[in-house]
Amino acid sequence: MAQIICRYHKRDEVRWISHLDLKRTLERAMRRAQLPLALSQGHNPHPKISLSPPLPLGATGDAELFSVQLAEGMDPGELKQRINDSLPSGLEVMEAWVLPAHRKKETFGDIDIAQYSVTVKGEVDAARVSEHIADLMGQEELIVQRGGKRPPRSLDIRPFILSLALAQASEDGVELRMRLRTGSHGGARPQEVIELLALNGADRTITYHRTGLFAGAQLGAERASAGRSTGAPRAGRLHRWTRSRSSRERSESP
């Protein structure tokens, strides 16, 4: 039994695929690649595949993760190539590594922060955006309305906005960078932040791109370092999910 973790890109061609459909697409690709998948027990055996927190529908990402358990060992490079040969355009595994034998099974349950780059195209006053960001980050609470399949409810997402900054301004728009709490314990959505900044509108085009996933966050320290300001977050405080996160793990991987 072996577990391999993969980082993949989700690009524009598939940005409207839901999280459930994405998992089905990955599973079909693995079956077409004839990987030695480990299956669950019971009347309806299925591959043991785990995905990182869902991307907002319509967003792209290059820090996306999935893990797959195999019935036998396999070279990560070969797995990467075989899966990529079976994936549709817009999905591509960028790197793969074996979870070391001394580590327990990985489920991504400790991922609790997501980092986004949000581009707003259209007529935008960059100076006013900066003022709105400073005002927003200085608020004690930021109430949004959530609904969907559940009854509408009010939610304060201020504790979930860890950092927010104007990264770049040009004649045709602005780029924002934000770091938001995510996961099963609650979080903020990048679309909600854009709405709070009053940047959404029919005359603007907005794209959302997830650039990083982090785990083991010290939320109190992160909020203190953010200082309720627009300063850039300190990446060193967090455990970033990438292949290069530990040279020791690479050397001990089979």
C-alpha cells in the first residue's frame, strides 16, 4: 500500500467544473491510466482518493492537491505522466511525491488557509480601492448573507480575512491578493470580499485564481501580524503545501 500526493493546475477550460465532477474526472483518468488503485471495502468499492478544499466555482488554481492510495508501490513520475495522458485539457498534474512510510495517511484536513490572486478588469480607481481595503480591514465585523440550499443567514467573515492587499494597478484594472481562512471550521469566500469592496459589476470582469494552500496556521499570530492592515502576510508562519516543503521528506520517500 502506498499513498501518492499530487499538485495540479485547474485552468480556464475547466473552471466551471464542480468539486464533485472534478473528483469523478480524476477518478476516470486514473482508471484509464490503469493505475493499481487501492479500493475501499463494502458493497460499492471505490478508489481511495482525497482532494484539498474545493475551489470556488469559476475559479482557477495552481496549488490544487489530491492524494491517491495505491495497492502497490509506483514511481511518482510515472504516475504523473500516465494521469496527464488521460486528463482533459485544463487539468494537469505538475508534481507528485510519495508520502513517507513514517507519516500517517494524509487527508488534507489540516489545510485551513487559502491564498488568492483576484484580477478586476474595467474602470477602477486604484486609490479608492486602497482606501476601501484599509477601511474594510479596520472593521470589527463584516457581515455577509449566505443562503443556497440552506435558509438565509448572516455571517461575520472578518475573522476569516487574514490579509488583503492591492498588489498591482494598471490602466485596465487592479490585482488584489488575499489570504482567507478555509476548511470545515468556517471561512470566507473571495467573491464575498470583492462584494464588500463594491468591485463587482456588469461593467467589470473578475477572475479568481488560488495560488497557495496552507496548514497549521497560528491564527492569533497571523491576525496580529496582519495588524488589521493591508500589509503582506508572512508566509514563514504557515506550512505551505508544496513538493519542496521538506527536503527530509523527499530524501525519505521511497
